Amino acid sequence: MEAILRQTKSSQEKRSNVTFSLVYFFFFFGLGSLTPLLSVYLKGDIGLTGTQIGMIMSITPVVMIIAQPMWGMLTDYTQKPRIILSFTLIISAIIGIIYSSVSSYLALILVAAILSFFQSSIIPIADSLTISYVQKVKGNYGALRLWGAVGFAIAVLFAGRLSEMFTMSVIFYCYSVMLFITALLTWKMPGERSSVQVDLKKGINTLMKMPKFVLFLLATFMIFGPISANNVYFGLLITDIGGTLTGVGIAFLLGAGSEAPFMKVAGNWIERLGMLKVLGLAGLVSGLRWVLYFFDPSLTLIYITTIAQGISVGLFIPAALQYVRDISPKSVNATAVSLYAAIGNGLGSWFCTYVGGIIFDLSGILTVYLFFSLITGIGLVILFVINFIDKKKKVMATQTT
């Protein structure tokens, strides 16, 4: 009887693992169909300027900062994450279709803002359900989340090829179809409750009095902001120097696909080198990549260097999350992670995307990457300062003992 129960439990876990993997795969497939190629669509098909593109593409991180806490509170209050997740997926899919028929600048801003509002709930709720599940069954979150990177990587190549065969508006239909499929899959997800509520007000004062935490937010702002903004401008870089939409897809396939292996080894690297050194390495590789792009390399070299994204993203994300949790008091860990995501990632992405659009109009795409390299350099200096503070404290602690 016990053997039958164990076998039944194992079968249920396998089905749940497949469901979570498919949810991540199809959602990020939809995201990969739209986000990397949207700036190319806005420039080529709609005829917007770089500043206008930067404004539209920078709306998402700003809306995310406001919307994510709202969706989190609603999910915690209702304790019905699957319903909210399915609802926001369906609404996002419908808005995606509407997006394809809009052409005026103001209307595009409005649609982008509405889409960002609903879409911003999807990843946090899905992650919340996944983390609750893996904690219960002692599973591996990374093994499930990995399929999101796979879906994103394949989608850019797929959507880029379809765009060349038909019209660029096909990216919106790919996005919407994948989100509709994801909405159906959410009903097969285990009905776990959402994660622990996050009380932002309670921990903000404590965290803002910690110089190391504030400095790390600034470092993340400077280093990860350009990494996020690159998703917007990378397609413009490739097409600007003669690449095709399929070429954009290949580049994103190589870049996103290289993240998974480095995420798997990130834990070992952190144990051997320490979190700050791993963060510094990720930032340095990222900065060197932006410098290279400023010097107008060949398409072949660009394709080769996309693998650097695996180091910069695959190492930075796990190390940064662990560092934030380690340096913040346990009582405000959740608040610390929320602030890290909102300020370090959200505002950084908005700033680099928006300013990048202005620079694109004034000086072209190559200067955008010079800006990214300078911002990243400032972030690396801040990491060096944090490391210096840590070493100084250790020396003082040794002397006092």
C-alpha cells in the first residue's frame, strides 16, 4: 500500500513539474516573441524616433514598480493566485492583439501602459506558486524556471523568421496565442497559496539606514539596468549594421540559451569566489560587451559575444538575490528583495531604456552602448567600494578580538 502511495505521489509530482515547466516555457515564448522585436517594429513599421521608442519601452519597468505590489496585495488578500494569474494572462493576450492595430504615438503609450499593468503580475505570481510547490515537495526551482529561458530563446528566432515571411505584426499574435495557452495551463497548477505577504513599510526604514544595502541598490541600478535595456536596443543594433530579423532571433537564441548553464554553476562559483567577486565578474563581462559594441564590430563577432550574456545574467541574478538576503535582517528579507527588484532592476531598466532612446536619436545606436558601458563602470566602482567596506570591517573585527 505504501509503495502504491509513493508511486502515486511521484506521478503527481511529475505531472506538476511538467505543468510548471510548460507554464514558464509558453509564457516566456510569448514574451520572447514580442519584447526583443518590438523596438524594431516601432521603428520600421510605425516610424517612431529613438526617443519615442525609449519612452514606450521604458513604461514597463515604471508601471511594474507600482503594479506589482498591488497585484501582490490582491493575491494575498484573495488567496486565489491561479485565478488572478489566469485572468491577467487572458487580459494581456487580448491587449496584445489590440496593440497590433494601434499606430499613433499617444495610443501606443496608453496600450503599452495597460499591457504592462496586467503583465507585471504574471511572473511574480507564477514564481510564488512555483516556490511554494518546490518547498513542499523539496524540488528544484531552477530546473522548472529554466524552461522559461528556453522558451524565450526559441521564440525570438521563431518570431523573427515569421516576421520576415509575413509582416512584423505577427509578433503580437505569437505573443497573444502563447499567453492564451499559458492561461489554460495555469488551471493544472497545484492550488498552493501565495507566498508570505510583504510589508514594504515595515522594513524600508531599517534597510535605508544600511549603507551597504543602499550602495548595492545603486550598483544593481547601474549594472543590471543596461542588461535589461539591451533587450530593447539589441535588435536595433543588429539591424542597423545590416543584420536580418532572423539574425536578431539567432542572437537572442544564443544569448538567452547561454544563461541556463551559468545559472546551474552559479552556486559553486559563489562558494569558491564569494558573492561580490561573482557579481564583479558578471558586471565586468557585461561592461566589456557594451564597449565592444560601441566600436562597431562585425555581425559574426556580435553573435559570438552574445554568449557573454550567460555570464552577466546567469551569474548576476542568483548572486544578487543571495547577497540581498544575506546582508539584510531576516525580519525584512522579503522587503529587501522587493526593494532590490523595484529600485535596482525596475528603475535601472527604465532609466537606461529612456535615456538610451534619447541618445539613439542624438548620436545613434553605437553611442547608446557607450552610455551602457559608462553606467556599468560606475556600478563596478560601487561594488569595489562595498568590497572595501567589507574588508575594513573584517580587519577591525580581527583587531578588536
